[in-house]
Amino acid sequence: MEMAKRHGIPARMSEAEFAELNANPPAWLIQSRANRTGKRPVWVQLTCAVCGFTEAERPKKWWPEFDFVHCVEHGPAQLPRLEEGKTSLEYPDISTRMYGIVDEAKA
Ligand SMILES: [Zn+2]
């Protein structure tokens, strides 16, 4: 008590502790904040352009804008036909069973 009075810093101490807690939040605090904001991972529904099979997947940073996606079952002959003068770029394994297709104009 005498110590606290002499230093007169209990309020500042707790402020510093609070700042420290904010700067380096322990795992339990991160967890409780995540729960409070109700943040959910964003999912997209990928639907096969050929058979309609759908799969939910979290979008990846490296995904371009796909013209369509299809599942692993289908060969190129089964896929929607390209417009004249376009070429197909394939992104394999965008999810467990899906391929992403981007139709690009030929250079
Ligand atoms: Zn399919």
C-alpha cells in the first residue's frame, strides 16, 4: 500500500498492462475476440459446369476469375466449347475435386 502510494502508478500500470495485452494478445484473447466479432471463413460454392457437382471451398489468394470450374471427372472434350479465338488456361486442384478454367483471348 505504502509502495503504491509512493509511486502513484497503479492506474498507469494497468494501462501499460492493457497495452501490452493488446500488443501481444495471448491465444485465449485472440480466440475470444474472433468469437465476438463473429468472423467466419468465407466459402465459395464451386459448381461443375458439366455435371453440376458442387463443392464448398475457401477462395485462395492466387485464384484468378474463373470462367467456369469443373470436377476431375471430365476430360477436355466434355467441357464447354471455347469461343473463337480463345484459349483455355487450366488451374488444377483449386479444391479437392475441382479444376478452374479461365478462357483467355489468344495473344
Ligand atoms: Zn463434373
